[in-house]
Amino acid sequence: MHKKQQEKRTDPRAKKCPFCDKEVKYIDWKDYPTMKPFVDYFGNIMKRYYTGICLKHQKMLKTSVERARFMGMLSYRK
Ligand SMILES: [Zn+2]
């Protein structure tokens, strides 16, 4: 009756960190095209759970997005 499931349960949302792939050491706040995909329509930074960014790069992204907001490159709220 009971069959052991051999299939691995992989989360389709599990991704590699895109910044680690390119070995990014610093995310520039002037670099709009790199930050854009990680900021949603409302101007919020996307959760790490959805984008697959590692903690180190998420923190770097956060600071750069905040700097970009302050300088008027990105919106605080739409
Ligand atoms: Zn990373």
C-alpha cells in the first residue's frame, strides 16, 4: 500500500542569488537597471523569499535602494 516517494520535492521558487552568480561586491545606487527587477510596482523591495537573493546581497540592495530613493531615482511609494 505505502509506496515511498522517491521524487525530490524541489521548490520552484528556489533560485540562486543573481548577484552571487556575477560575484557582485557592491551594488551602486546609480545602477538603476540592476535594482529595478527587485523593486515592485509600488516601490517596495521584493522579499528574499521570492527573488532568491542571499542575505548579504539583500542588505546591500536595501542600502542602495534607500540611497536611490533619497536621491530621487526610485520612488518611496506609488
Ligand atoms: Zn548573493
